[in-house]
Amino acid sequence: MLVSGNQVTVRGEATGTPVGDFFGTAAAGKSFKLMSIDVHTIEGGRIVRSHHVEDWIGTVRQLKCAN
């Protein structure tokens, strides 16, 4: 987490293992890590704007490549 002025940036990570078809990739028992970034703007002690990005391309690449 990084705080700069009225903006808070958060890097998150989630993991999973698909049990069925996932973004056109057949389930093969492979796991993945999904990285995300959130940027929140704070005004008056409240979040007034949020931007959220997830790296789904990176997730699909992990599932399609050999481990």
C-alpha cells in the first residue's frame, strides 16, 4: 500500500486453480496468481473515485504455459 497526498494505491494478489474451462483454456490442474492494482482518491475521509486493474492476460498465459 502506498499513500501519496489524497491517493492510496494498493497492490493485491489472488490465486486459484480452475476446475473447468477458464477463458477458453481447459482445466489441467494448473494454478495461477492474479495481480491487481487499485488507486483510490480520498476526499473528506471518503473514497470518491477508484480505479481497478487486473492482469487477466498474465493469468491466461500462466495456464497455457507448462509449469
